[in-house]
Amino acid sequence: MKNSARIGRAALAALFISYSSAGIAVAGASEAPFALTGNDETVLAQATVTAKVTDDVGVLDPGTVSELENKITEHQQETGELIQIVITDSSGSATDLAEQIRNSRGSNSAVYVIDLETRQTGVSVGADISSDAESLDDAAYSYLANEDYVGAANAFVDAVIDGTSGGSGSGAAWLAGGAGAIAVAGGGIWYATRRKNKKDSAETLSEAREIEPAATDELSRLPLETLETLAHEELVSTDESIRRGKEELDIATAEFGPDRTRPFTKAMNHSTTTLQKAFAMHQKLEQQSRTIPDSQRRQMLVEIVSSCGQADDALDAQAKDFADMRALLMNADNKLDELTQRSVDLRARLPRSTETLQQLQERYSAEVLDSIHENPEMAEVTISEAEKLIDAGRDLAAKPAGEQGGLVANIREAEHALEVTDRLLRGVENADSNIREAEDSLQPLIEEVEGEIAEAEELANQGKAQGTQGDWDSLEDLLTRSRTAVESARAEGSNDPLGQYTALTAIDTELDERLDRVREVTATHSRQLQLFSQQMNVAESNIQAAEDLVSSRGRLVGSQARTALADAQRLHAEARYTRDRDIRRALEISRQAANAAQTAVRRAQNDIDNYRRQQRRQQSASSAGNILTGMVIGQMLGGSSRGGFGGGFGSGGGFGGGGFGGGGGSTHGSAF
């Protein structure tokens, strides 16, 4: 047994001993309070009179128990409402146990029982609790379906807290009965666990900050709490970037003019519009926090983080570009001196380049040297242009600060001209080794490009067949150019190996980059389609199960189950319609359809189970066969003219809606 279970049993023993010594009667106990040999349900009912969380199985760690108890205690102090969680494997009736505990505590209590042996839940709430038993059970059910008992317990507590209409503390008198009965042991464990949880959350947040804003799939997998923090940070960061950026833009416009700063202005306008939309979305999240489903909340938070993050990055890039331009302007004289020295060095290489070309022409045919035979002449032109730009830059640098607007452009154009000159000269200087390398490498490169073309064609066919959204036309254009380059390399490779190798290398680089994107997009969409198919299969199975229950049980199944079934069918059809238009949206709708179908099955089964319990109470002397006979004839076959669903089956809280109650409260249970 896990440590938490042992700790839970020790705490229960201490509770019983303290109650026994104080002479306090425990509801439902006819013998000594710690008589563990008696009925398990009675023992648990007694144990949870004051215990906020009882984990008799050991599925909750001590830190989780402590956090739940703290949350419950805080709510109890604010409202006077009592919340109790029981996790057991007693094999009894979870709803009966929940009702026993609630009756022992009063009308201001809410009890949640999870029986792992029978896989049943029981919820019982008093008349002073705002939420009804079924809604509280529903709030926790989705977690139980995934065996997330921590999530289920937290969801139940949160649902009770969210359902509280006021915090007047009208039930404060109830606190006297149990206050101080148990001193929470293991404070050091709670503190250490709390610190660990905070550390884990901090690590998750730190890793989340490293995710690129455009990676929406990764962002979507983050916890909601982390997304909320990221959204807050991005809103603040983008707002600050815009405020600083406006100052930077004003300075840049004054120095370089509106034409040069047009990209900066465009980025600023885009960021401002994006931020306004994000603020509006964030305000909606705050104002409608209780009505927006978690799935929609996650989608909105991801959009805030992604859109603001990308806008922020674009604005920062523009600001950095103009900051670099200003730095270049401030250091213009030194930069011009550096460019002058480079031009002198390049001009000194020109004669040697001409001599090298003449030597190459003696050894290779004109076709082999076709791609470089004009390089020396072209280098003469580009270096002369660079020298003119440098001279013009010196003239601008000598002018006053407000009249140097074209200086940065001159410097950068001169840099580019010198870079081109250097490449032209190196083409001749390295031609001999480059030609030999091209002759050796051209055939393997041809085969590599042909393989990439085949893979791209296969990915394109797969993507189109499965409906993947992509720029398939531009990919086809690239493939056409790639095929042409391969054909040219095969035909002209022996005559011009260097030129063909250079051209094919450029195509190979472009093809590699495009293939990486196509692989990712196609594979991601394929995974999404697989998930969609799996989710739809689950939805269809549950819809069929719900249909079978409704069809076979007739009026036993009430309106809530039928409404959930109709909703599941509608969502199922919508998911199919959306599949080829927006797979992400279709995935979300398919999940909703599966959940709605599960809810329909659960509610239908609850209606049937509640009818059985109701009849057992009213016909305690009857046999199970009589109950089944009444069920079939009276409800499934419509044997009674007024015995329809919701018409009532006697006293004790009524049936309609899936729950039964006593003492003004309500009780509900479900299978998971």
C-alpha cells in the first residue's frame, strides 16, 4: 500500500480515538468508533465526518492531499460550506456512502465518493450548497475517464467553489463541530511538496518561454496556467515594444526618411493592430472566465501568445535593423576607411586573375570555362562601382548630421559591390580545384536531386490526397525547375562541369529547404488525421451505445441523456464536415462529440440505476425480478398512462434528471 494510504489510515485512527475520548457520538456508529471489523461503508462514513480528504486506496500523494485540504479549508472559512473527498475500494454503493456522510454533516456539506473497486462515483450535497449533485459529478467525470483522480478531486472542489453564490459565511456555526478535531500532520511534507510543485511549474514556464511563437502545436500542449502566464507576458512585452518602437521609428524617420523606414512603419502598424485584438480577446477571457470552455480558452490564449509573439519579434527585428544603421552612421568614417582598404586589396588581385584565366584556357576547353571566362572583366566593373560609392560616401560624411540620409545606403551598396568582386576573383583563382571537384561530384549530386524530386512528388501526392493545406503550385514549379536542371546537368556535365555543378547545387539547396517544410506539414497533418479518425471512432461507439440504451430502455432514459445524445450527433456531423477545411477545428469538435456521447451514455445509465434504487426503496419487500418487471412493463413498454419519465416515482426527492435526494439536498452517481 502507498504511503499516502498508510498516512490516511493513521489519521483516521487518531480521529476515532479523539472522538471516543471526548465522548462525541459519531453518526451511524452503534459500537466503538474504531470498530474496523464492521461495515466498510459505516467506517468510512464515520471517518469522513471531519476528514476533508480520505484516500483509503493510496492514489493521492501527501502533497496533493495537503493542497486539496488547504483549498477546502479556505473555502470553508469564507462560506461555511463543507467539502469532503473520499477515495475507497469498499465495493459498496458510492451514492449511499456519499449520502450517509452528507446526512451526518448537515445541509451545508458536499461529499464526493470515488469507489475504485466498483468504478462508481457518488455525490451528495445539502440544501445549502448552490450546485446540484449531477453538475458536480459531471465536472469531475472527464478526469476519471482518464484515471486522473487528482484532477477529478480538484475539479469537484473547484465546481463547488465556483457554484457558491455568496461568501457571507452563513454556515459558520457548522465549523464548531469539527474545528480542531484533526491537527494536520506532515506540515514539512506539505511545505516540501509545495516547493517542488512551484519548482516544476517554474521549469515548465521556463521551457515554454523557449517555444517559438509560430509553433502553435507546441503551445497548445502547455498547461492552461502556463499559457495564461505566457499570454500576460506577451501582452506586456508587445505593449512595451510598441511604446519603445514608436520612439525608435520617429528617430529613424528623421534620420533616414519615410521611404527607408517604410518596413519599420509597416511592422509598427501590424503590431499595434495585433495588440488591440489581443487585448480585446484577453478582456473577453477575464469577463467571461466562467462561461468559456477550457478548450476555447486554450485556443484563445495560444492565439494571444502566438500573434503577439510574432508581432513583437518582427518589430524588434526592424528596430534592431535601424539601430544597426544608426551605429553605422556614427562610425561612418572608420567604415569608409575599411572599405577603401578592401578595394585596394581587390584591385591588386585583378591582374593575377587575368593571368590565371589565360593559363586555364590553355588546359580546358571554352565550354568548361564558360561560367568564369568573363569574371575578370566583370570584377573590373564591380570594383570601379564600389570605389565610386566610397567616394560619394565620404562626401556625405562631410555634411552636417541632418544631411547624411544616403550615407548608410552608400556604405552598404559599396560593401555589396566589393563582395561581388571578391566572389568573381575567387571563381577564377579556385577554378582548377573547383572543376576537378565538380567532375567528381556532379553524378552523385544528380542522383541526390533525383531522389529528392521523387520524395517531393510522393509527399505532394500524399498531401493532396489527405487534404493537407499547402502551396502545392509553388512546389510543382520548383520540381519543374529541378527536373530541368538535372536534364541539363546530364547533357552538359562533361562540357561544363563547373557551371552545371554550381547550378545544380543551388537547386539542391532550394529543394532541401522546401522538402523540410513539406515533410513537417504533411506528417503533422497525417498525425492529425489519425487522431481525428481515432476520436471519431470513439465518438461513434459511444453514440451507438447511447442510441442502444435509449432504444432499449424507452422512457427510463430522460431528457438530459437524450439532449446529450442529440448534441453528440450534431457535433459528429459537424466534425466530418470540418475535416477537410480545418483539421484542428475538426479535431476539437470530434473530442466534443466523444465527450457529449460519453455524457449521454453516463446519464442514460444513471437514469436506469436511479430508477432501480428508487424502486428498491419503495418496494423493499419486493424481489429484483419484480423491479425488472415493473421497469420493462411500466417504463420501457409504456404500460402506464401516467408513469412517464419525469412524472415522479413517489417521495424522497424525485427521479427527474438523474438524481435522488433527501433532506432538501440531492444525490447523484455515475460509472467511469
